[in-house]
Amino acid sequence: MDSRLAHRSREPVRPDDAAFVREAAYTRGPVHLDAAVVSSRGGFHAVNEDGYSTLDGRAPLFVVADGVSLGAMASRASSELVSRLHETLEHVALDADTVRAAVLDADRAVRRCIASRTDAKGAATVALCAGTGTSLSRWLVAWVGDCRVYRVSPEHGGSAQLLTRDDTYRHLSERPPRGASLDDPARMVGNGAVDAPNVRDVDLGRDEMLLLCSDGVHRHAAPRDIARLLRGTVPLATRCARLVEFVRERGSSDDATVLVVHRTARRQRHLVRLFALAVVIGLAAGAMVWLAGERVTAQRLPDTIFLHTAMGQP
């Protein structure tokens, strides 16, 4: 099929006041994953056209999809894409070929879904990450279009590292169709415009994060902004919401979705708790010893005075 989508005019609607917010935790052996997703409808859409993992599965598989607004049934395309990828990949051994096949299968499924309701074309862009192995230190990252994946390291300062490369006409050295920009996505899922989904292996170290986001986020937040807003000790969902609020302040009126996975070690978390408890106990014990010493000194003071007086000392 032709990858071009028919243009439709859009009138602004009232922005969504209540974003979708959810947190979850995953454990595999000694490894712990915290995950959070925040998605907010933009000002030009009647419904949120981003799709995303709702964090209710057991597998370390996370997806963000962005329905193409100029196509038909954008929100249905993105939600169908996310659902199909979870159904296909959650219960199988993952490798690059399996992920590519799943994306191509989702392309056909989304086309069938839309074709059953309208003759117009619809599609979505997507980013996916899936943990492999018992340590979850190796991840498969896949994408089609301009949804992105970043890696954020724990060091203070610095920037988030972009792990994907947008499938735009500019990056693919292709001429865009009339009315389209060089920076528009040239590859999408659901309209036959993808034949080789991008897949790569990445390392994820202890205390590092993976961020998946739609273009309503990354068009308005630089890598340094992303790293600064996602680091910290407040709940992960709060940090995700902070990033969404930031892009709104920077002028984003598109749907904005942030999904973050944070890898830690249970043993490390346990040791931190034990250390904190030991410090508290040590401080309490020290306080008790000090108070006991003060009481002993107070009890002996009168005897000392009497002894000095008896010896004729003032």
C-alpha cells in the first residue's frame, strides 16, 4: 500500500485534564524493575491517540505507540498495535528476528482491524523494549517511525542517550510526498509502509533507566532536560509526570506519553535498608549511653563535694 495518508483538518479541542498514570514493579531473581507510565491527551485531539503498555503484564515488555493523526482511527491503530505486540511477545523466547516478525504481524493485524471499519488508511509509529536473560542487563530495542527510546544513567549531570534513529524522510534520504515534511515519519505500522523494523541490542546497567516516548515529548525536551527530570528520589511516576508537565510548558499540544523502566538490584536495595536501620540503631544506642553517663555523673556529684569539704578543701 501507499505509505501516504490523506490529510484531514484538525480543530483544537479542550485538553485532557486527567492523564493516565500507573506504576508497577517486576522482579526476576536478584533484579528489580520499577516501571511507570504517564500519558496525556493533547489539545488537538478528542481522544488520546497514543497507545502504551498499561503495566499489568508479567513479562519485562514495554511498548509506546503513536497513532498517525492524519490517518483513520489513529487511537484504534495505536492501541491495537500495543495489544498485538504484547499478545505475540509476552510468552516466547525473544530475539531480534522474533521481534521483527511480531512487528510485521502487527502491521497486518492493524491493517485488517482498520479495514474492517473503514476504507481509509490508518497507521501508528512505535517503540518497544524487552528485557532478556535472568539479569535483565540486555535489552532488545525496536522501533518504527519517530517514537524514541533513551537510556538515562545515574551520574549527575550529562544527557540522556538516544538509542533510536527516527525513520524520517530526512534520515532515510527519501523525498517526502506533497504536503509532508522531511522530518515526518516515512515508516509506519498498519499501512504496509514497513518491511524491515529496526531492532538493536542495548546494555542496561544497575540503576539505569530506559525511557520510551512519543514525539509529543521528544520534540519539546532535549536529552539534558530528560535526564535532569527523570533523576531523583521521588516516585518514578512523579518524575514521568514532571517530564510531561515540562513539555506542556514548552508548548507541546500533541499527545504526550512517557514510559520509564528503572533497573535496580534487590540485594542492593536490601543492603541500603539494612545500612539505614544500622545507622538508626547506632544513633539510638549512642544516645542511651550518653544519657546513662549523664545520670551516673549527676549521682556522684554530691559525694565528690562532701569528700572535698571533709579534707578541708573549698
